[in-house]
Amino acid sequence: MGRKILKKPEVLAPAGTLEKLKTAILYGADAVFLGGEAYGLRSRAGNFDFEEMKEAVEFAHSHNAKVYIAANMVTHEGDEKGAGEFFRTVRDLGIDAAIISDMALMDICASEALGLPIHLSTQASAANWETLNFWKDEGLERVVLAREVSMAEIQEMQEKVDVEIEAFIHGAMCISYSGRCVLSNHMVRRDANRGGCAQSCRWKYGLFDMPFANEKNMVGAGEEGIEEKFSMSAVDLSMIHNLPDLIEAGVDSLKIEGRMKSIHYVSTVANVYRAAVDSYCEDPDNYVCKQEWVDELWKAAQRELATGFYYQIPTEEEQLFGARRQIPQYAFVGQVLAYDPETQIATIQQRNNFKVGDHIEFYGPGMRHHEEVLTTLWDENGEEIEAAPHAMMICKMKVTETVKPLDMIRKRR
């Protein structure tokens, strides 16, 4: 008996802005998720107005990609006002599904925006197959699993439920039960479940043995205090080494977290998981997780990486205790706007400081890479310069190999 035919999962990337949306799709995402100006959980992300949403949908659909909108806030009295018109508008713009956690918003979407599919948000904490069956019976097309679900639980879900499953594969983890944290509410009166999370878990803290704590040692670690600045900060999720398990389990959509991350992060992570998914599905029996993929992710990593709850309950190894085990060696410095093959001169938009003599790396969709030393640099007026210190300035540089518009540039730190 031959091997069963694998269903290739969707690579789903974050789109915090129109630029990030286009970047994610060009670098391999099959779908993206974004937020509108209401009903979402990222009030500080570059949320889309309807005109931007229209452009986003047109761009995505022209590249055979889908667009989902996150409307996953917990609604208090009055928060639901205008939701019917909102969902009708995004449906008519061509949005492919709405990601919702609150049943009031689901009811409004289902009754007032007929034809707009609903995906259950991870904020609803679906963590067992009976819950998935409930939401399927309610008419939902897909369930985004709680981040606390294990691989064994996913396998059981697939055996007992016929509904699309979406699971996170990369990005930030919550130190609290996902979607149930109120630290931000308590500390700065910003409601995490209504879009205002202040990420209190990422702040610097001191740990103290309270019987010995006093006003003096509460401001810094003394004899009774522990010098551990990020005691509530979880490491990031990365399933690059374990991608086959999710594909074999039949997960329909592999979700990358990070609507507030940079185009450097979005392009890098989408590029890597696109390559890995394609490689495995093309030849699963001979698949190898390439070290170059792992190295690539580390060029955009912000924290340590681990597998979250998929294989075990996280321990202190999945928190940012002690010295960093690995430090990213690259910084994002620019993006290619144009390239002249006759002169081998690339026009660049600066995103961070770089100068003549820097070791730089160009990379683009399809895992294209090359490194070189920057030898010649001009400003946009053609004047030779030694450095590009100004944010978003346009400059030109001589390159040794062909590059393409929208390629990215890093430099070694």
C-alpha cells in the first residue's frame, strides 16, 4: 500500500500594514490576516481602513492568496455597535473570512453579513475535539486552536472532527493562558482583550522573597532579590524542526504570529516556512529540515525559540531566564527599490544605518541569498557618501550579483 496523499497546508502570515501584507505574499504566504479599525485585538498595529483593505484584497487575490480579518475582541456593552455594517462592508470588499471569538459578534456576522465565512479565534481557547464539533455545528468553517493544545490532542481532533484546523507554528507566546490575561488591565488600565495589551509580561521585573522584602530592596535586587529581569517573558514558538508532525496530523493552516513585527521578520519567516512546507509535501520520505532554514529564522529572531505546548508542558527552559543562549547576528538595513543590470547599481531605501565596508546580505523570495562587502555608495543626487544614516533615505550602491526590487538587505552586527 502506498503512502497516503498529503494535503498541503496553507502558510498563513501576519499583515500589520499594507506593506507587510504585500511582503508576506511575495515571500510565499498563501494567506494573510489583518485587522480593521474596530473589533480587533491589536489597536497599535497598522490597522486597515476600508480603502487599504480593498487594495489588500485586490493584491492578494491577484496573487492567488486569501485575506482574513481579525475581529476577535471580547465585546462589552456597546462594543458591538456598527458591527453588522462592518462585516457587510468587509464581505463586499472580498475578505475571505472573519476571525471571531465573541459569540455576539459571530451572531451579528452570521445574520447580517451572509456569505462571510467565520473562523474561531484562538482567543476562544478551543482545546478539545468536542469543542471543535460544537463550533462546526454552529456553522464555523475553521477553528484556530488554543496555543496550549498538544500534538496528541490535534491528532485526536483530526480523527473525530471534520472542520478545518489552524495552528500556530511561529511567533510570540503568552505567559498567561492565551487570551485570558488581565495583567495589562490591572497595571495600566489597558484591556488586553479589547485591543489594548501593554505586554506587561515583557517588562523587566525583580524576584523577591517577600518576607524579607522592604522598600529598599524592592527597587533593585539585593541579597534577598534575584536578578532576573524577564521572569514573566515566554520564549517564542518555532516548529521548523517539527513541521512534518503538523502536516501529517492534517493541520489545514500553519499560522505565523506577528502583525506588529517588521517586514524583515515577515519576509524571513514566510520565506522559510514556504520552503519547508513545499519541500516536505514534494518528497516526505526524503525530507530533511535544512540547517539554512534554521539559520535564516535566527537572523530575524527576537527571543529564544521552543516548541511551546506541542510536546510537553513548558518548563523554565521556555522562559527567558539567564543569559541568552543564542543572539541574532544580523540587522535589517534596507530594501531594494530598483536594479540596473548594465551598471550593476541597486537603488535602496534605507531602514537602518549602514556604511561602506559593511558585510551585507541580500535575500529575496524563494530563499535567494548572496553576501558581499559594500564598496561604493551614493546618495539620491549621485554624490558619493560613506554612510546612509538617515531613516528611509534613498541611496544607490554597487553590487556584485543580480538583485530584484523588494529584495531585503541585512548586515552583520
